[in-house]
Amino acid sequence: MRRKRRLGFAARLCAGLLLALLAAEPFFAAAQDGNPLLPEVRPWQVFLQRDIDSLGADRLIFINPFTDEETAVEANGERYTPAGDGVIFFDPGANRVMVALPNADVREHPFIQPGNDTRRVDWLVSPDHSTLAWTLAGGDTGLTTITTVANLNGTNPRQVLMDGPRDGIRALPVAFNADKTVLYMDFQPDGIADFTPYPQFAGLFALDLASGSWERLPGEPGCFCGAGFGAGLLLRLAVSPDLSGFDLRVVNLEGGVEQTLPGLRLRNYTQAGDVVISPDGTRAVYALAQVRDFGRPGQSIQTVFVLVDLQAQTQTALTEPITTFVEPLAWTEDRSAVLLTSRQRDGTWKISLGDGRLVKVAEATYLGTVG
């Protein structure tokens, strides 16, 4: 379903606020590697509204803050990912990977698709939207994961890893390094991630895209805990030896230097993740939660956001416990605040590093920008 109209006041307000706040979504420059899917600028901001009808359909909203245009399209999907000029998502009913565009066209992705024996398909888009990595995990006995990397438009595809078969374990793409010569991946217990509040990782490793060789990252495999990549760093959460919290291991991926920052000692805060590193590599924020009955009607969550000062080598509580289940998404341009979204409710929030206040800046869930 397509709806294209001039923006109302509320939509203009949300778009304007986010345009002023965004950090990790710069307007990208001219097309790289001759890729026609990379426009000169990316004017469309994309928002998501979940479960808009009794059948559980979602609504993707494309907003152009420069022209006051808005386009809405209905979708039945999960894992909505901005990529180039559209949003990639998986339609579990059709078992197909789809792409939604700002003109409200929805089509099958031209080259990322599950095969007959595929049990899981995952993908990763590089921060500059020039490169894709995707994995197809399947097989009759055990799981075999095939990893492929290509330009965003499908040119220069190359199979970079075939792993397995493994019993209940698949490989998952997690992050690219800065020049996209290394793909960081995880050996992931299949199916468990659907039941955790935050993304968790079991055995992180680095895959050299030129040679196809891989090696485990320092300290891996670790606990099934959260992690984050950025600014040449790996920040890896780990349960402290006395089981009283989460220590944070900081690994310089280029120099191999690592250190451990002692965690906060908060009683019964047993879940942590969504580590977001600032672009300059000086700070990070992650969520620390006390969760009861996750995913059930009586679910109860208290969340504290933790500020990591990577220069002072400290972790401090950025907020008092809050009951809104929101997760860090991106830093603002001046790195004075962090944008947050939720997998369980619509909305976009901002938390200021100065006073720790949580403010709602959009009624829909911000996904990113496309061109």
C-alpha cells in the first residue's frame, strides 16, 4: 500500500529533530565503485510502525525533510535494514528477502535469497552502504554456513567462507573493518538469539576477505554476552569473576592491545548489550538490564545505561533505572547524546550525556537514511 503526501506538523517535527540530531547516518557522498545504488545524497529518513492491523503488518514510512514528502508502505517482515536506496527485510511468511523503496515499491531482493535447505539467512551492510555480506545456513545434518560478500548492487560477488557442518552453530556477520578488508563474524548458537533482550555473541572471529583465512579474536570464545565494534575497537562484555556484574574488555583491533574495565556492581542486572561506540573512539554507551519474564505478558524490565569513558578507562551509570525497554542505536553529530529505539514498541528517544534525561523525539521507530 502506498501513500504519498505532504508532511503533517508532527511528521515534520520528528524529521526535523532527527535531522539535527543524527550522527551515525551522514549524507553520503558520490557513488563508490561505480555503484548506481549510491546517490549523491540520501534525503530519505526511514521510520517503522509495527503491528498496524490485526494481521501484524508493519508500516515503513519514508520522509524527505527537504521536500516535505512522505511515502508509506505496508510490509510483513523483520530485521528491517537501510541499504543504499531501500530497506532490506525478511518476509517469514513468504520465506523471501525483500526490498522496500521510497516510491513504495516492494520487490524481492535480486540476489540475497534462501535456498531449498536454508534454515537462516543473515546480512550485514557496511556503514558507507557500499558493501554487503550475507550468510546462508542450512543442511540436513548439522549447519553449514556459506558467507558471500559483494558490492551493494550485486557486482563482484565472492564466496569468502564455507563453515561446517556444525551441530546447532552457524556463522553470523557482525561488522566490517574500516577499509572492508576484514569481516568480523560470530559462531552463533542457532535460535537462542530470538530469546535474548540484546544481541549476544559466543565466539567472535576475524575473516580476511582476500585470503579467506580466519582467526579468533582475543579472549574468544567468551561468555554468551554483548559486544560492539567501531573506531578500530572491539568492546566485549564479560561476566565478572565474582558474578556481580559485567566487566568490559577493550581490544584495539589494529594494535592488539587490550585492557579490562571493571563493571558496575548492580544487583540482579543480568543482561547487557547493544554497545555503541562513538565515532572518535573516546566513549561508548551500552544497556544493562534487570529482566523478568522476557517476552511474556508479565514482562518487567529495568534498564540502566552505562557510559564508558575509554580515555579515563571508567564505567559509570548514565541514568537511574528506567522501565522503558529501549536500546542504544547511534550517537548524535556532536556526540552529546545517543539515540535509542525499542524492538517492542514504536518510538525514538534521545538520552543526553550531560544530564541523563530520556526524551522521546519521534513517535515511530527510526531505522536510518536511504537515497
